[in-house]
Amino acid sequence: MTRKYSIFIHFALLALVWLSSPTASASDTTRLYQFSIREEIMPSTANLVRDRLADAEAVGADVVLIDMNTYGGLVDAADSIRTMLLAHPKPVWVYVANQAASAGALIAVSADSIFMQPGGSIGAASVVDQSGNLMPDKYQSFMRAMIRSTAEAHGKVTVVQGSDTTWVWHRDPAVAESMVGTYGESGDSLRVVTFTPEEAIEAGYCEGIYPTIEALHEATLTEPYDVVVYEPTLLDKLLGFLTNPAVQGIFIMLIFGGIYFEMQSPGLGLPSIVAVIGAALYFAPLYLGGLLDYWEVVIFLVGVVLVLVEIFVTPGFGVPGILGLICVVGGLTFAAIDSDLLRYIPTGELSLGYIVAPLSTTIVAVVLATLLCLYFGSRWLEGSSPLRNKVVLSAEMDAAEGFASHEQSLAALVGASGTATTPLRPAGRVTIDGKGYAATTIHGSFIANGAAVKVVKVETGTLYVTEA
């Protein structure tokens, strides 16, 4: 072997040894992945925890820390979260920054370690309805068993006292059960336990009290350590903005405004584009947020079709129009809520306010859109606004310039009298001097068949009449 090759092999072996040595590896650095739960426990919270635990595994986190402050929420959402935390392969810590009540207590108990902020509390895990009233005992019994089994899942630890060795629960199941409530000796009152930080330490449900989460890092993590804090992405912030009720109301107004002005100027133009953009901005964020179901979009589209049928096929305000408005409002409303949660309304765990809020947003937006459309429609389509010529094709084809139109031939009928040959609701037909014409009432009013009418004006080839 030549000297050149022996030197190459020597340096290759040195490099291999260096790369495999502990000093050259980041394996000695403890990586903590941290995210927050600071809202009501809902299915969206369970989705958040699922995604964050997956991120923690992807970045190779040694510990997962949940910064929690919640007054509770839905039991099944909390159950999903506690199942994920118990199954996570790495230790999960919970830092109770103020409150871990009700469903939040169940989630905290499922963690491997619980730390608390001074002045915080944990417990009060009884199942209540939206008004704060206790649910029937079958719900409490289920919750007691669930939180008891969660405590038992952490196993037992060895306690040596002198020459005696015993095994005790790491988290006493009886203490966990008392957070849901146990009946007193008389059996007539439910005693529900809530712990302060000091009481939680004494009961074995807190490993330490720290004023800040940074103080917890410094006290519990061995140097060197790396903290990865989850921050909402630009997409998360954008979806949060787009699903704000006030912003959703604007999108609904764009949808109705676009449809209204498109009907005033038939064809596929700017109003159609505005309506489509409004619908996309309304429905797309709800779909990405996991709220939208396909049936809600179908109901909305059916409603739009029924409204168009009412306008163009059966003029007036009858069954298709009413059903169409109900479908449109219903589709927009239910698209903004999680349909899976509707089953909690009959049980009292959620109030009707869960539906009333988005319904109110939709109705207010529709009313405002209608009023604005009537106002701007009168200015842009018929008035003298400077914007009219930019929005509406208003150039006149004068007969002196060689143009002739059907409308000009009808202009001579202004002021003429005739008879309604069909009901006008508001559109129909009239007969003037023995000849039939399509006509519409001037204010959208109803004129019965056979009533005397008078032509008030002519626009876009249509006679506008009032009852004589």
C-alpha cells in the first residue's frame, strides 16, 4: 500500500471516529416541543393536539410541553386528547397557566408531569350543560371512570419506608375521581374537588410550581436544551381572519350583491366574478378549517337555483322563492358551524346560541346586502351617479344617427291604457289597442288579471305599468 493511500485511510478513520463521538452529536441536547391550549376544548382542539404531536415526533422532541389555560369544553374532545397524550411515545408535560378546569383537568391528568403557575387551579371536572347545571349521574359516572382510569394508566411507583417496600399509584385514582365529584356520607350532595398548586402537590397531582414557563424550562431541563415553540403559521392566521364573523358577513354581501347586479345586466360579467369570489372566500376557509360539509354547499346552490327560478320562471314571491331563501341562509349558516356538534344541543351540553350566532351573522349580512343593492342599484342603473357610465353601458343609439330599436317603437306607448291579460306578480302580459305586450309593474306590486293598467315608462324592451 502506498503512503498516499495510507494517509487517506488514516484521515477517513479519524473522521468516522469524530462523527460517531458524543461530542460531535446533537443527541445530548434535550429538545422540548411546546404549544398552547388556551381555548374551549372542542374538536378543533383535538385536531390541534394531533397535528402538534405529529410535529413533535417529526422534529425529534424528547419532551412535549402543553401550555394550558382552559375552563373546559366537550367531554369527547377531551377524551380524544387524553388518549393521544397517553399513547405518545415521549413524556408529555402540562403547565397549568392559571386554569385547568373540567375537561382541562382530564387532559392535565393524562400528562406524565403537571406543573402549575402560582394562583392557578386544577379540578372541577364534573359534567355540566351549557348553563353550568350538573348533567344526570350517568354522565358523572362515565367521567369518574374515565379520569380514574387515566390516573391508573400512569402506573405505580415504589415507596421504601425503613425495611418496608410498597407500591403506590403515581396518581391516586381516588383523588382523580374526587375532581369529578363523590357523594357525601348522606349521599345527597356531590362534593367536587378543585386544587390550588400547593394542594395539588400534596395530593400528588403537581410536580412543581413555577411563575413562568421559562422558569420551568430552566429548572427541569438539563443543559444543553433546545425549545421549539409552535407559532401559528401565516396560513393559520389567514384562516383565522377569513373565518371572523364580520369578514364572513362581507363575503355574504359580495355573494348577494354580485347575484343582484348580474340579474340586472344579464350575461357573465364583473358581478358574476364578484359573486364567485365572495363564495370562494366564504366556503374555502371553512373547508380548510374542517367545518364545511358538501351537503351545506349543495343546499346553498339549490337555494340560489330556486331564487333564480322564482325570478325568471315564476315571477312573484311564491314557494320557490321562499324555499330558495331558506336554503341559501341555511347553507351559509350551517357551513360556519361544526355539524358534528349539533348532537350536543338536545343533551344541553351546547346551547342554541351555537347556531344563533352564525345565523344572525348571515341574516344581518343578507339584509345589509339587500339595502345596499337597492340603493346603489337605483344610482348606478337608473340614476345620475358619475360612476354609472363606468358600471353600466349607457350609450344611446339615436335614430338620427341611423339606429332604430324595438324599445324606440314601444316608447310611443308611454301613457297608453290597456288591460292586464294575466296576473302581474310583478311581471305578466297586458293588451293595448288589441295587441299583447310583456309588462312589469313599476313598484313590484300585484295587479290582478283583467285590471285596467297604464304604461308609465319603457326600458330594455319592457313596459312598466301601474293600475289605472
